[in-house]
Amino acid sequence: MKCGIKKDRKLNKSNTSGVRGVHFDKDTSLWVAQIIFQRKAHILGRFKTKSEAVKTRLAGEEKYLGKYR
């Protein structure tokens, strides 16, 4: 573990999607994938399906956090 980023962190009990960084936006009826890196929120995209949002979130983890793990 580098920089204090743990890969096996527990999900918040209020998380309903089951995936860190993925949530459902009721206003747009779309799934949102986001990641927070260096104290900035990066919206990775908005998607019609949860699986697309999860794939994008995992790719975002590699892009932003990959070298810090």
C-alpha cells in the first residue's frame, strides 16, 4: 500500500450500488461513475446501465490510482 490507499476498504453502509464510486442519479435516471483523486472529484461518465458505470470506474481506478497501489 502506497500513499494510504487501501484496495480492500469497506463500503459505506449507505452505499446502495455495492460498488465504490458508482451511484444512481435520480434526476437524470442514469448511473454515475466518479473517483476522487488528490482531493478532486472526477466524473468518469453517466451511463444507462450499472455495469457500464462499474467498468468505467474500474478503468478510472487504473488510470488515477494504478501507480499508487
